Amino acid sequence: MSETSTTPVRLTRKPERRTPPGPATGTVPGSGKTACIRTFGCQMNVHDSDRMRRMILDAGYAEVTRYEDADLVILNTCYVRENAVDRVRGHLGELTRLRREGRLKKVALTGCIGAAEESETLRHQFGIDLVLGTHNTYELAEFVGLPTMEETYTPELPGTGGEHSAFVTIMTGCNYGCSYCVVPMVRGRMVCRSKESILSEVDRLVEGGTGYVTLLGQTVDAWRRDGERFCDLLEAVAERAPRVSFTTSHPSNMEDRTLWAIGSRDTIVKRLHLPVQSGSDRMLKIMHRGYKAERYRRKIGVFRDAAPEGTLSTDIIVGHPGETEEDHEATLGLVEDCSFDSAYVFKFSPRDGTEAATLGEPVAPEVSQRRFVEVLRGIEGNAFKRNSRKVGSVEELYVRHGANEDGRAIGETWTGHAVHLKTEANPGEYVRATIESAGPHALYGSLCGSPYGDLAPYGDV
Ligand code: SAH
Ligand code: SF4
């Protein structure tokens, strides 16, 4: 795969989200074709779906939300855990039924399952029309009747300009080889996009009205190009965009100066997602993570010094082959020491082709389940304590999701906390709110000077 784009793709218009609730109403004159994109998994996939959305809209399709209203369904899939494949099988089963009934014409399978060998079996079993991996998404263009984009490196395709917030892919793939992970197999080796190209995309987005830019990559902090490192890029983006965030980082690449930049730059959201996976050095070695728990703790110490009010989240895997009770205790100890604001806790899932799938020494499902609950409880206890400290403060919130039917919207503080509140403000606008109460997963606020002081938390204390 080449890193440089040749002729830029000519696009006739910006993608608009056309998502009518029912059947398409023929928003594209003379075409009448409809497509539905379903996205599974991480933010990289959300972003890839945005790119594919741009292609289908450009090809004259109207976007619909229900399978039964679509001529073409695109399942953009995740392969990280086994149950991800099971979920997709369920959807493929439903699509096969709709096709038999003549309510659907074509199905495309894209994303990480598309890049895995298992996709061949799925293609035959469900008669899928098009299977694409993560490296050749551009082939969808030809499939939907656009000129081929073969020469164009996917990350150079324009993002979704004009939206209030946007992802900007700065690198693809991963050069690590974690024992349990399929990402290097399905996304390939790391390719870093040039700073120039990234900054020009950021400029274009900001000019188009985007107020929040999230830099994206599997190991985003591993970005390096022409003698510059991630922190140089982050600082340049923070000069240009009004609000900046990034995900996902790897502890081995995280430099102290990046942590200090998060704390000191006004436009960077003070939030760090730094997956640790385990608190046991023995397990970290088996997993090939490349750092020890102490080094991770030290990084967190720097982050807490740099951004004392900031939010810290992580990923933890329980029940990796060979994990003993002692290893698990070490993870619980690290959870206490780092006092995370949130975490994604996963039970180990064996993936074909990974080293961990062949290791033996499996952890019994009931043991994994108990460890899962214990880690989760530790995380939630600390998160609740930290969130409670915010009660009474007045915060400036960026509205991420506008009000639902109950009038509840979700905003984000500059420290990266999610705040539920009643407001009619649109996504992308800023409001000021007083934090009224806290739960382990979110804060609950009311607009300053508003009558909505009575917002009851959903199930939180
Ligand atoms: N690039 C990111 C992670 C991508 S996968 C990083 O290195 O942090 C997202 C998370 O899924 C991982 O952090 C890990 O916690 C979890 N995960 C990946 N493979 C898994 C597996 N086989 N079983 C259980 N969890 C897994
Ligand atoms: Fe997977 Fe490890 Fe790469 Fe993350 S760093 S994508 S967990 S191999």
C-alpha cells in the first residue's frame, strides 16, 4: 500500500446524513437507489463508514436506516473478539432472509472481518456480493458505479467536512504483536500519514465548520514522520482546531511531553485513553506489551500532575491464558493505584491466528467472569469517587449529542467528563452547566440559570 495519494478523488458534493426513519423518499432524483451502512466496533470503523458513506452518496444512493428499505447493505465489521463475528452472523442471517423475500438486492461485508480469512466462509455461506478488507475500501467506489479509486490511499480520502465533530486518521495498522490481538493481521503494519496532509485536512474541516477534531489510529502516539513525533503533530493540530482529542495510545509510545501538552494546551481535551491490559509484569510479558506495570504507573503519575482534573481511561483483559490469581491481584492493585475514570474490561477471547489462541492454560469461564466483575467493581468505585468531586462545579460543556425525546442531551467538559443535562442546544454548541450529581459513568448537570435543576440520574446514585 502506498502512502502517497496520486490524483485526488473528485467528489461532487459534501456528504449529508440522509437518514429518513422509514423508506427512502427518493432524495436523489432519478436514482431511487438506497443503501444502509451498519457499523460495528471501534472509532476507526466509524470513520471508515463515514468514508464509505461519502462514496455511496456520491454514487447517487440515499441512505436509509432499515435493512428492509435498502437496495444495498454494507456491514462494516469488527473482528477483535469472537462474539463480534457471532453478531455479524446474526445480521447476515437476517439479510439472507430479506433477500429471499426480494426486499434487498446486495450485501457488502467490509472492515476487519472482511480482511480475515473467515470472510471467505461467510461469503459462501451467505452469498455476500462484495467482501472488502480495511486496505481496499476504495473498491466500494467501483462497486457502486463510481470511477475506480484504486490509486488513492484510503486515508487521503476527504473526511466528513461540515459536521460539528470529525475524526482524522493519522496512521493505520500496528507494528506491535500483542499475543491476543488480530489487529496487525487485519489492519497490517503501521503507515503514518504526512503531517502536511493531516494539517490540510484539519484546516479544511475547521473551515467547513468542524469544531472538534479527534486524531485517530490504533497506536496514535506511535505516529512519526520526517523526524517528527506525535507530540509535534498534536501541538500543530491544537494550534488550528478549536477542540482536539486523540485515541488510542500505547503506553510504550506515550512521551511525557505529550502528557504535559495535554495539560497545558487550552484546545486539547484533558482526557487520556491508555490501555494497560494487565497489572502483572508476568502477564504483560506474555502479552508482549513491551512495558512493565511500574512504567505505566509512572506515566499515569505524570498525567495526573499535568492535568489533575483530567480523565483517564484504559482497557483491561481478564482471563488471558496463563493468568493466575496472583496476576489478577496485581491488576486489581493497579486499578486502585491509577484510579481510572472509566475502563473497557474484556474477557479474553481466543482469536484464530494469534499466539494466545495456541498457548494452552485456559482460564475457566466462571473464573474469568468473577475476575471481570471484580475489576469492573474496582473501576466503578474509583470512578464514582472521582466523579463525586465534580459535584457543585460549573463547567463549560461541548454538546456532543443533542436532546433525545426526554430532552436529555450529553455534553463533554474540557476534562473529558460526560455530562447528561437538559438543553435544547445543538451538537457542536457550548453551554455552561452546574454539576448537580454524579454516578460511576457520568455526571448530571443543569444549565446555568435554567429551570432544569431536577434532572434525575439514570440509575446512578
Ligand atoms: N490498539 C489498541 C487496541 C485495539 S483493540 C491498543 O493497543 O490499545 C481494543 C481492545 O480490545 C484492546 O485494548 C484489548 O483490551 C481488547 N482486546 C483485543 N483483543 C482481544 C481479545 N482477543 N480478547 C479480549 N480482548 C481483546
Ligand atoms: Fe493490537 Fe497490541 Fe497493536 Fe493494540 S498495540 S492494536 S492491542 S497488537
